[in-house]
Amino acid sequence: MSVMGEPNYGAWVAQRGAGFGGNLTIVDVVLPDMLHMVDAYWYQFPPITPLWHGILGFMMVVLGIISVVGNGMVIYIFCSTKSLRTPSNFLVVNLAFSDFCMMVTMAPPTILNCYYQTWVLGSLFCEIYGMFGSIFGCGSIWTMVFIAMDRYNVIVKGLSAKPLTKTTVLFWIFLIWGMASIWTAAPLFGWNRYVPEGSLTACGTDYLSGNTMDISYLIVYGSFCYVLPLLSISYFYFFIVRTVAAHEKSMRDQAKKMNVASLRSSENAAKSSEYKLAKIALMTITLWFMAWTPYMATNLAGILGSTKINPLSGIWCSILAKANAVYNPIVYAISHPRYRLALEKKFPSLVCGAVHDDTVSTATGVTNCIEDDKTTTI
């Protein structure tokens, strides 16, 4: 997709002596050893003002601190609190681990490159950076698929579902990272490639080359790490919502027959913990798709040959996708009943408002934890 010819070193050499004011395109500040990775499409855009680089860098500082601290706290609390070490919560820890690693590997390089206003870490690290972004994004969404499937088994199938064991959930986690590793390593071996994108301060898959092989990878990878998870989660939550609605209707009908206002202990009593956890999972999944959809739309626009992509929109979509790593610890801090109880015990100053123990299901009266072939009642 060439618009201004092949890259040349003359522009870079000229701007070294002229300073920022002598730049004609955004590519003029790219280091010589990176020019072969920059698509000619970007040569049509003028340089981004330093103010935008400062804003982008500041955003990554804020997002990085919140994500690393928040997800680190989620991992610590879930792993150190005995009542939270259930098979289902292994998936929660895996999601927090993926988000934690996302920001640990993404934020520092992006901040450094925003300071220098171009990618300065070399071509090898550009490929590693792009691979890390893909693997942790793919790992997060497939973890959410299995969380949704677990909620489906608990709520829709109920007692007829096979109990989730540690062995099963560890196999799921191994499967998640195995699949993510294979798909995201493919560009390192020639099926597409990782290149500078947007403001050229971050790297991602090459969606501008127009090469058939590159396009085929983006279609297959997008289907596997975006479309298929979306369809799977939509399927699970369609039946979850239908089951919850049917349950609530039966509760209201039974209350009418008994001539009482509600079968719950009070009108404001909490729903069962299973339903609450399903709502939390749905919230985190919705946030993931909100964060990644603009980036996927940018990739699709590149495949279709759109000329509407510009450096600022490209980099903002990339940062928005990375910002997904911030949402989950906030959601759990606000909504997860047991997590809030544990947070109050370990970090009481971080808890706002009263914390109630909603871990006992109003539907069953107990909460069961399955560990391999042992069943314990909490």
C-alpha cells in the first residue's frame, strides 16, 4: 500500500540537522534501523506535535500504575485468602495475571518512546512488544470465555453440571496460554509481522501491507481472538439471562400464591452469589470488547484499504485496548463480595462504604467449593 514511494534515509539525515521544525512527515524522526519496518502509508502524515506525545505518555503512566497495583492486589488477595482459592477463582487470578503482564510489558516501552517521539528500542524489541500485546490480549479474552462457561454451568445446568475441579481449571489455563502463544508467535515466523503503528511509538500487527498472507493472518487471528469469543460469550449469557429471568419470575409467582411481598428475607436482600458473579463477569467482558473493538476496527479498515486511519487515531485505539487491563481490578473491588471482604481485612483504608458478606447463596443457603474429588461447604 504505497502512497509516497519507498522509505529513504535522506529525510532522516536532513531532520537530524534541522531539528523538529525541519520535519516534513511523521516518518522523518524514525531511526534508520527501523525504516524498513515502517509502511509507506505513514509518509503522507505530518509529525505529531510534542504535546500529543506528552499526553499519550502521561496516559500510559497513569494506566500502568493503576493496572500494576490493582491487578497485583487482586492476585495477592485471591492467592492469600483461603476462602477465595476455589477452582472458579483460578480463572480470575489468571485474568489478573494477564492484565498485570500486559501493562508491565506495554507501559514502560510506550512511555519511553513517547518521550523520544518515535520507536527507539530497535526492530527485535518491536516484534517482542507486539507479540506480548497480542498474547496477553488473547489470553484475557479466552480466560473470560471460560469464566462465562463456568457461570453457564453453575447457573443454567445447576446440579446436573459436572463440578469444576482444580485439575480441570488448570487444564483450561494451560489451553488458554498454549493457544495464545501459537497464534501470537506466528508473525515472528513470517505469517504477518509486527511493525510500528499509529504515532510510531508502539508496535502491532501489520494491517497496511495489502499482502494476501498478512491479510489472511489478520482474518484468522481476529476470528479466533475476537469473533469466536464474542459468539461464545453471547451464547452463554443468553441462556444465563434467560435462566435468571425465569427464576425471578417463579419467585414472584410463588410469592403471589403465598400472599407475601417477596420470598426474600427483605425486599433489598442480595441475589445469590452465583448471579452476582455472573453480573461481574458480564461487566468485565463488556469492558474488554469496548476496549478492543476500536483497535479491531482499525485493523479491519487497514485490510479494506481505508485512507481514514491517521497516526493519532491509530495510537489512541492501541492505548484504549491496553487500558482494558485497568478495568478488572476496579470492577472486582466494587462488586465481588468475597474480594471486598478480603480487601477490607488486608487493606481497610481502600474500602469505601459498608461491606456485607454476600457469599452465601439465597437460593441454596450454602456455597460449595469443589477441589478435585473433595466437596467442602463454607
